[in-house]
Amino acid sequence: MKLSELAKVLRSKNAGPFLTTLDILFDADEPYQRVRDSGVLTKEYIAKLYGIRPEEVLGIYSVDAARGIKITIPKPVGMACGDPEGRDLFGAQQHIPLLDIEVP
């Protein structure tokens, strides 16, 4: 099943001028626990999706009380918030690579 079918909310946003946070939120325990425990969301896999090195994935955090998973990555070079050449001022389009992740 795809992550986009399991999650209630998939979004991204700025986490300061140089970082992006990816939020995956669920409306029930079962899909949240399925994704959290699947082993699919690793630094190596996120790095591959975003074309960065695994050590650049700054964190993958699960918050049981919120049924949420948060991933923090750096903004691409030249994409700092407010950069005149930036294409995504709010970091709101960076979650797209997560949509088709297959969750066992």
C-alpha cells in the first residue's frame, strides 16, 4: 500500500531558512504503527528520494501521541527561504517524493 493511502496528511514546510520538515500524520493507530514499524522510512531511503547523502537526513522522529512522523532535511543549495532564485518559498511542495512510497 502507498504511504499516500495510509496517511491522513502528507506535507512539507520550512523549518527555518535552511531546513525543510516533512510531516506524515495519521488519523488512526493502525496505519501509523504500520508505517512506523515497517522499516521503510530510513535515512538511506529518504536520502535516495531527495538526492542527498544519508548523513544529511537530520532526523526521522516518530511521535506516538500525535500519530505522526517528522523528517528533517536541508533545503537544496540555492533554495534558502527568501532566496531570489528559490522556487518554493514556503517549502510546501517538498513532500511529493513521499507519496508513492510502498509500505509493506
